[in-house]
Amino acid sequence: MEGAPVPRAIEDYGFISDLQTGALVGRDGSVDWLCLPRFDSPACFAALLGDEDAGRWRIAPVGADVASSRRYRGETLVLETTWDTPSGTVQVIDVMPPRGDAADLVRVVRGVSGRVRVRSDLRLRFDYGNVDPWLTAHERSVTAVAGPDAVELSADTPLRIHDGDVSAEVEISAGESCAFVLTHHASHLRAPRPVDPDRALHDTEDFWARWVEHVDYDGRWRDAVVRSLIVLKALTYAPTGGIAAAATTSLPEDLGGTRNWDYRYCWLRDAAFTLQALVATGFVDEARAWRDWLLRAVAGDPADLQIMYGLDGTRRLAEYELPWLGGYEDSRPVRVGNAAAGQYQLDVWGEVLDCLHVARESGIAPMKEAWDLQRALLDFLEGAWDQPDNGLWEVRGQRRHFVHSKVMAWAGVDRAVRAVEEHGLEGPVERWRALRDRIHADVLARGFDERRGTFTQFYGSEGLDAALLLIPRVGFLPWRDPRVVGTVEAVQKELSEDGFLLRYRPEADGRVDGLPGDEGVFLACTAWLADALHGIGREEEAVALFERLLDLRNDLGLLSEQYHTGLHRQLGNTPQAFSHFALVNAARRLSGAPTTTAETPRGGTSGPGEGQHP
């Protein structure tokens, strides 16, 4: 393999997906991240978290560095990368067709003008770069086998094996093409026939074009909204309906630091927010699939509800480190699994109840099993809402009485009351009303700082939390309530960096999250701030902030989790569902899209108009 890997910023990557796994493709034509056969499987290309020895697949003109331009073809996930060279112009078209019998990565080189010599260098390393496969050459194909995994590389040109790598060189003239197809299968099974490259391109383009036809959104920033919806769909694990929080693990929130987590799982909170964005833009089938996934995943004792699960509902997500990987820009450790799965996060019970309420409001047929689950969750919530927890930001410090957690407990009970009142479901509604009022009163008495005129991160805290911006969004208080206005203004003032928003100040309250280092601004929180400014009547400021947020997307419209305002770089795992669903929801509301009853729930005990927009 020629040369050392080019250092790449997170925003230098494009994303393709077959709705079961996804690949990151750099501006230099290198696939540096791919897990097979699922998002949460071990990676066979892990150069993203190490160097080229951890596995990568680069296709580019000989001697070329980064591409001249790239784009998605229309409203699809067909990635087209173009190099203009002294001898001519070529394109590499990358797709992962929606999966049939096997996972396929298709790369097609096409000549645009002149004549260009193009090189393909493939270095497969299974188990996150730890295992070299056994390579066997065939006529215009190579088989790589290691343990349970096998990969077939087929091509329109001869392939060469040298020192464990597979390479090819071909001269491409205008109008000519050369295709490469990488197909994964279980090593004990016969290799499936590789897909036809032209058919794969056509079918992938057609799939996304047909899916986008169902988008029910004509407001401002439609291109950004549609691209974000495509990302959210691409992070969906089609066989079960589970939704991955991101396609990667261990991309750092603090460059060179230890805040590196595995996000390739299904967080109930993230999936609930994603579901709201999809339902509000016309995708009810996705909502139904997620509801069914949820019922399977959380079946059992409601006290055992986890904040996150594997894409198939797996509960045990043990966290461990990969010491042989140097980490993205020396950010170590590289982690697989996530110990947060064992945390107690009170807000998740509320998020699940709210999500099922959204599904009910969107017209999804109710199921007896779904309501039985909700009643069981409520029984647990009734006895546990007053306990400290780890909060939605998954702090690894001591448990606290986080205000957002209490507010979401209130929201969960509120949705149960509404299920009885508005949908005729059976339940002890008087008891639930009393519980709702009790939680509401507790938050107002212990979570609001009268001196500063703001809610705080947790009871007695000196710090603030961007999640406080969601208090009016879930209907706990109306937008124009002075306590809400004061909180929005305090959060904007104290958590702002260059106008964008941190989740919280890590150094506050004796380092509330129990971790060393700092982190960037959190992109979803910035979208929440734009939404909140709009809600309290500062519409022009809200739009200006939202458009600044849009400017942080890369050239393909993708967002990671965070952003470094000093270095002007994206941080954290990518593409991040949290960032993209927040973008969709904020765009809808700032553009005046109709607000559903699920988004403006009735309040509890704070007087007329509670929970209603001005």
C-alpha cells in the first residue's frame, strides 16, 4: 500500500449505508471505517482509529491526494467523488445497496475526460485491525477468511496479492468504467454471488428516491431537513427497527483525551427523538417498526429497563478497550461496548412513555401489549421518580437529582393521564394525576433557583444544563412563563461558546460528570437553543443561530456530535442521530410547520395555558 494515511478531520468523511451497517469514505477515496455485517460488529476497516495497518480501502488516481469535489447524487446516499488530474478527470462512485443476501460495498471508477491511471489498495484487517485474514486468489477475485468472517473482492481488472494486501491498477478513459465489489458472508457458508455493479447503483439510487418521495415537509431549509432524514433512516437497523445513535465508536469529544465512547447501539432516548422527527415528516412505518422493536427489547421487569440496547435488543453491552489501536489523533482509549448501559437514568422511563404517546397520536394502531408495558413502566416510575440518577448525559460521577430527569418523569405520567382522558385507555387516572402534580411541585420547589431566576442542572446545583431548554417543549411550563424565559436566558449566557451551546460546564459543581478534560459545543443543544429562542419570542435571533448551526455541516450535509469552536472542527461520533433529529425538529418549528398535539401536551398545575405555545 502506497504512502502513509492522510490525517483527516471528522468532517472529511462521507457516509454510506445499506440499512444494516455503514462505511465512512474520506476525501482521499479511502474507506477507513466499516463494520461487518452490522453497525456494532467488529470493524474490518479501522484506520479511522489507528493507521492504515488497521485496515482501509483506497481507490484514487495514482499520485493524487484529496479529491477535487464530491457530492451525493440528488437526495440519495450514492456518493460520487471526483478527481481532476493533469491527464484527465475520473469519478469514484460508492454505494452500499439495501441488503439482499449479503452486505455489499460497491465502488465504480468512471472516466469523465482524458485518460487517468487509478489504483485500488485494499488492506482487510478483521476484529478492529487485530486479525490478518488468509487471502486466496481466484480469477479476478480474492477471498479473505478469518474465523467466522469471509469477504470476497471481485473486480473488472486483475487483482494482485502482496504482503497481505490486495491491489490493482487500471487506466480509465472517458466513457470507460471499472467496478469493484466487496461482499461479506459467514466463512462456513458458500460465498454469495456478487451484486451486479450497475444494478446496485440503479437500485440504491431508486430506493432512496422512492423513500424521499414520502417526506411530508415543505418548510424552510428543506434540503437540510431531507438530508438529515436520510441520515436518520440510514442509521436504522432494518431487520429489527432499532436505530443506532451513530455509525462509529471512540471518535473523541476532546481531542487527545479520554472522552471516547461507543455509539453504535440503540439509546431509547435518541430513538424516541428520532421517531418524533420521522413521524412529524410523514414516516409512520418507521415509527411502527420502532415501537415493535421497543416492545421486544424492554420486555420483562420494568425495573430492569436499560437506557440502551443492541440493535437486535441485546442487553449485555460490556465495555472494554482495544489497546492495539492508537485512537483518532491519539485519543485513547478506543472503547467497544458502553458501560452506560448499566446506569440508572430516570428520564428514559419518561422518554419511552412520551414516545409511545407520539406513536399513539400519529395514528399507529394501539396494541394491548404496548399499553400493558406503559402501565408497568408507570408502576415503576411511581416508586422511583424521587431517586437520584445519572442523568441524560450519562455522568460517571455520583448520582444526582437532575432536573431534566424529574421533568421527564412528570412527562411520562402526564402522557398516561392523557392516554386515559383522550384515548379511552384504562388506568388509575386520579392516582396518576396526583402523582403528576406531586412531581411538578417538587421540581418547582427544589429545582428552581429564585435568586438567579433559572432552573439548575440538579437540585442545589450551581451549574446549568442545556436540557433545561426542553422544559416547555414537553409541556411542563408554558414558553412565556418567567421561569422558562429566565432559564433560556441563563443557559444562553452561561453555556455559550461563540454563540453555540455546551451541554453543561464539566468543571461546575466539582466536575459533575466525574471525567477529566473538556468537550466541544453540543450540536443538538444548539438546535434546542434556537428552538427555545423562537418559543420565547426571539424569532430573528433563533433563525440566525439555526443558520449558523447549518454552516457547521460538512459539504455533504453531515454532522457529528460536537464542534470545536477554536479549531473549527467537528468532534465526536459521526454521523450523529442526536444532531440530525434536533436539526429536523428545530427546522420544522422555526419554519412554522404545524405543531402536533404530541408536541404541545397539556400541563399539570401551573395555571391556564400551561404547555401551550404563545
